[in-house]
Amino acid sequence: MLKVDNIEAFYGVSQALFGMSLAVNAGEVVTLIGRNGMGKTTTLNAVMGIVAVRSGKVEFEGHDLTGRPSYKIAQSGLGLVPEGRQIFPNLSVYENLVATAADRRNSGNAWTLDRIFDMFPELEQRRNSMGNLLSGGEQQMLAIGRALMTNPRLLILDEATEGLAPLVRQEIWSCLERLKAEGQSILVVDKNVNDLTRIADRHFIIEKGQVVWSGTSDELTARPELKTRYLGV
């Protein structure tokens, strides 16, 4: 579905990605994990066209997305939940959800306000509240809901549960489990490895802008030294 093939990316003269490669198949939950500053967000931004790809290729469902503008990439079926949520602070919950809503696939099972509110009842209770008045957890639910309202074929989450209270984190993981059960393809960055191994099919560990290990949840669980070497502080 998504194929990132040997991409390189820079910030000015500083290189951030060094031959980064990964893949996500239809219906999979795949993670990109590693310590802070290793290139996880840069990889997602390169996929979305936010950071330019200097070399290599990004393909989605057989189409080359390399060098295309971000809005075209989003329209091709990728939905991003960015780090820091980045909801519209001066729009209400309702307005945030409908602002970018689209069903370009005519799937017959499109995400609607009712489906979002069923998944996140808190948002229905706050539907008329401005984005900047929401708690961090509510903002993350709103960011996920906003992305789902674009009816993406691949949902991408950057730091899915960062800074959230334990109960809210559990609600986000339950949401992702539900989406997986419905066949939603997901690429997720997060630091909670135990939760990731519970719901994800495959993992890519990144170190200094390149993949240093990839495998299944069972394989990662069986290799505790990987957590110490690449994920520990």
C-alpha cells in the first residue's frame, strides 16, 4: 500500500534521513519507533510532502507521490494526525470536523459526524466548544476524528498518545484497535512499546535516520535487548 524506498531528506545542509525505507500493507498496523531526534517525524513529513525528499521514492497504491504537494498527497488517501495535534483553535469541534471532510472514494461506509461521536462521545458533548478550550486528550481525539473525516485509506499518527493521561491513552489505543478491526490501515509513531506490540502487526526501529531493525510484534517482544539498545533513554 505504502512503500518508502531509500529516501533521503535534509533540513538546510543537515541530513536527517539516510536511505529510509519502510512499507505498510493494506489492513496493517505498522509502527515507526525510536528515540527522540532519530527521524521519525521527518519520515512522516517526507511521506506527506511537508519535508522535501532529496532522493529515493514514496509510492502509495502504485502511484509515485515523491515531490507532489501536501494537499495532493492528502487527497490521494493519506490522513495525518500530526505531532502536537494542530487543530484549529478558533473553530468549534463541529467546525474542525467538517472543515476538511471528504469521501473521495465513495466507499458507502464513509466517516460521518455520527460515527466520530460514537467513537469519541466526549467530542459530541463538546461539539460547540472552541478547539483552544479542549483538554489535551480531547484535542487528540479531535485530531484523529478530523483525519478520519477525510476518509483516508492510510491513517498516519505522529506521537499518538504523547502527554496524555493514562485513561485517555487507553481510550486512544482502544480507538486504534477498533479501527484495525474495521480494516483501517495505520502507520503510527509512539513511545509506548508495550501498547504498540499489543495492537501492531509490524515494527520499524529507526536510528539516526535509517531503519536498523524490522519485524513482527512477537519478534520484537522476544528481543528485549532491542528496547535497551534503541528505545531506552
